[in-house]
Amino acid sequence: MNFFSLKTFVQKFSIAASISKILTTLLIIGTGFYFLIFKNGTSHFAEPFANSNWNPGVIVTALFAGLYSYDGWDILNFGLEEIDQPRRTMPMALIFGMSGIAIIYVAMNVSYFAVLDAGTFNSSQAVAIDFANTALHQARWVMPLLVGILMVGTLNSTMFSASRYLQAVARARMIPSFISCLNPICDSPRSALFVHVCIAIAISFIGDLDNLINYVAFAQWSQRAFTMAALVWIRFRHWEVHPEKIRMPIVMPIFFCFVCTSLIVINTIDDFSSAAVGIGIILGGFIFFMLFVFEKAFPRFQWYRNLTERMNESTTKFIQIVFNVMPEFSGMEDRDIAIGKKRAIDTDGEITSRKGSQKIFPEDETLKMRSMSQKTNNSEVGIRNSKTRL
């Protein structure tokens, strides 16, 4: 669906998956609260923290698994280019969306424990199915159907978000250019989807589901820690990054960076093997960067620049032929600017370097103001002379 059409199939299926998710949660919450009120379901809450393990490493592993279920909160960020009026939509979506999801998830967990005891909950391979077998009886077949649709919808949203940020990063020349290619008919990031699927298949052979969650969670929370640290650095240096930026109180990224760093450090100390795999995933990204992003990795070695440039261009041409896509550039001039072969002139008339952010010959603000003042005076003199002639 993501490969052939984003607007025709993906949007409609996302609506169907969202309806399935709402029906599943309402069914679980309604049944659980019925048991809680009318079937004496409060007996399972007598000792909620009995036999708990307070080891910090175990708590972090549990947080990785728990936060993994909340992971859809960042999908909106990756699809930002598809949103109209993001400065108005994003804060509202974050506030109401996160609050609503938190309330629903807490209500679902209360419903689970109203029907299942802690021992059954811990030993269960599929909690929702065991919940349906215990509470729904003859209607238990509904739960696997709804969960199946829900999981396909989750897969769809994950592929949408992953392909979008891969395509955006490739467009910014941080990863190979062929990942930025879009289909000219449906604007589908086919090459980014292909890369995402290949990475997912490769990682699936590493271990079981619990280990995979730990591996991916470590890499993901490391990425978020670096991102938050970079955001804090940008805020303190007062860099202008985008005219449509959304500013939040500085305490929020600082606190989130602290949380991410704490999760990473504790997990590394307690379970270094899982952390080592996550570190390996991150190092693989650095190697990929060094192989293809020639003008930023080792700019002083000309032979290296020539080799990696040929690799980058040949892979882009091959992907264009295979997937019927084009790089997201409007012309060869924009392409040369993006890959560093040509310098661009920005909207202020200032020449920029191939990195795009550094201004090589900035215009003096004093001279600019004098020029504007002189133009204004000349205009006033011209108006007075025309009035005199009249």
C-alpha cells in the first residue's frame, strides 16, 4: 500500500485500522470494567506490587517494553510535511493525543487485571487472547480478528513513518541519495521503503521478540538522547533552524534528554550484551554514512571523494531504473547544490556553502541599511521634483 499509493490506499486503510483499534480497546475496557463492577474483579488488586523485582536493570527493561507500546506518539513528527498548519496542529495533537492514549492504556491494563490474575498475566504469550478466552466465551473469535487488523495497521504506520524520515534524511544528504527517490506519479518513497524492509528482515534474525525489543529500544532511545541534546544545544546557541519552528519550554527537552540518557546508561550497566547489539546498529549507521556521504566524512582525501561519489551516483541510477523513481530534486542545478558540486544563493542574496547553513560572504547589515535609506531619499526627491514640474 505504501509502495503504490499513499493517498488512495494508505489513508483508507489507516482509517480502518484506527476503527479496529478503537473497537478493540472499547471491547477490552467495557468487558474489564463490567467484571470490575459486577463480578468482584477487585480481588486481583489486593497486592498489586507483590513479588516485584526492584532491580534497576529489570525496571529499565520493563520500561523499554512498556514505552514500546506508546511508540506511535512520534509518528506525527515524521509525517510533518503532510500536515497543514503544523504550528497549530502539532501542539494540539500532542496534548490531546498523548493524554487520550495514556488514559486508554491505563484503563486497558486495569481491565486486564480485573479478569486475569498476575500469574496468568505474566505467563501469557498473548494477553488479549487469554482475556477474550476468559471473559468473552463464545465471542472470543472477535478478538483475534480485531488484533490482526490492528497489527497490520501498526505495521502500516511504522512503514509510513520510517520511510518518510529515511527519505527526508537522504534529501538532506545525511545518507545515500538513492533513498531520497520518489515515484513521480504517487510520490511514494519506494527506495526508502525497500531499505526499511531490508533492515527489518535482517534485524529479525538477531533473536527472539524480547531481545529484539531491547536491541531496537536501546538504539532508538540513544537516537532520541542525541536528538534532545542537539536541540538543547541549538536553543542555547540561538540558532534559527526553520521559519515554522514550534518552541516548547526548554525544561521539556532537558528533562526528556535526562530520561533517555538514564535509560541508556542503566541498560548498558545491567545488560551489556543487549546494549552492545544496539551500539553495533548505531556504528553500522556511521559506516554507511562514511561510505556514501563523501563531502562530509573525509573531505580532504580526493580519491575517497571520487570513489564514494561514483558509488553514490551508480546506486542512485540503479534504483531509478528498478523502482521507477526520481531523486527529489527539481533539476540538475538543485541536485548539484544538494550534493555539494555548486554553491547556492539563498533568499537574502547571500552565497551559501554546500553545507547550506554556513554563509560565506555575508552582506554587511550597515551597508544594507545605508542602501535602503539612500533608495528612500532618492524616491522622495523624485516625488518632490515631479510635484514642482506639475
